[in-house]
Amino acid sequence: MKHFQTVLFDLDGTLIDHFDVIFRCYEFALGKLQCDIPSRELLRGTVGGSMEVTMTHFVDGQDHAEAVRLFREHFAEIYLEDITVHPGGEWILQGLRREGKKLAIFTNKQGESSRGITRHLELDRWLDGVFGALDTPHHKPAAAFSRYALDQLGARPEEACLIGDSTFDIQAAHNGGFPCHCVTTGTHSREELAGAGADGIYPDLYELGRDLFRLPARRTSIETC
């Protein structure tokens, strides 16, 4: 839609699938502390907020800080492994860039590693910024984090939207004064996203790009440029 001049994208579950690495890091940290390791299904239902908050579901007290440290240590070693871009990821970024939109990553994954991932996947060529955890004291869904991202881009909330996959994304966008349109490729179901007040729900980025932004249908060459 023409009035969206700035489009923020969540990273995990929206643009990329990084869950195998995330699960391995929880497995490593909790295993080192001899804590119960959640199933993949249970963990998938709890991620989306900050890692520190997710970790409280599985460990507390003094062990929490150590589990966070162990997670980060292992993540730094393996974070560029086993990453895939969700279908339509390159297509929607390139299409929106061609229309002159400001584009940025807005994630609860650490900002430094998120920038490394976007460089590794060569998504950074279409981005104006990458904003993540530890870039500020804030995380989604705090309104201050949403304002920070827009301020860095020189953008106004009335001309912005967020593309995400979780209830945290919806809350962060609405707290910041702009809409959130979601895909069901991540951690939350259509029913959960609808219940949280998503402004639009789509099965994938292709349908979202066509319906919300009126991008032309996928061409074979567009994701290889």
C-alpha cells in the first residue's frame, strides 16, 4: 500500500528459519546445567520474545544468568549454521526496495548477530537498518523499542508497518502506533495471531506481498538478482 513508506520485518519465523540453531543453543545451555530440555514443539511455542524471557520458562534463580551466558556462548559459535530464507524473502525485499520503501529488520535477536546473519545471507543490500536486542535496553513489545527503530530511520508511525509472525510483533507494532501484518511461517497459528489483533494474516510472504503491497507475481529471476 502506497502509504506504507517504511516497512519493518521481524527476522526469525518471518524472513528466516533459524530454529534448529536456536534449539541447539537451548539444548546446550540447559544440558550443561543438567536441567530438563524442552521438546522442539514446546520451545517453538515459547520463543518470539527475548531469549532472556524465554529462558525463564525452563530455568530460574541463579541458574538463569548462567543459562543465558551459556546460550550466548554457544550461539556465537554456530549462529551462521543452518539458516534458510523463507520463500518470498528476497522477492519481497527486492520488490519493496524497487518501490523506494525504507526497509529494516526489527527483532528480539541480538542486533550484532542479526547484522551478521543479514550480511551472510546478502539480505543487507536491501536494508536501511537492522535493530535488535542489546542495541537498546528495550525489547519487543516495548513502545520505546518501536520508537527507537523508527527514529533511526527518520520514519513516522503513520507511514510504517511491521511484518511479523508472533504476538510479540503485533504488540510491539500497536504499542508503537502502527499496524502489524503477519505470516504463519513462524511460531504462532492463524488463530493466535487473530486473537492478538493482527491487522492481516497470510500463509507466506508471497501472498502478503501480492495482497498488501500489490507487488507483481514472482518471476524466476527476481530472487537470483
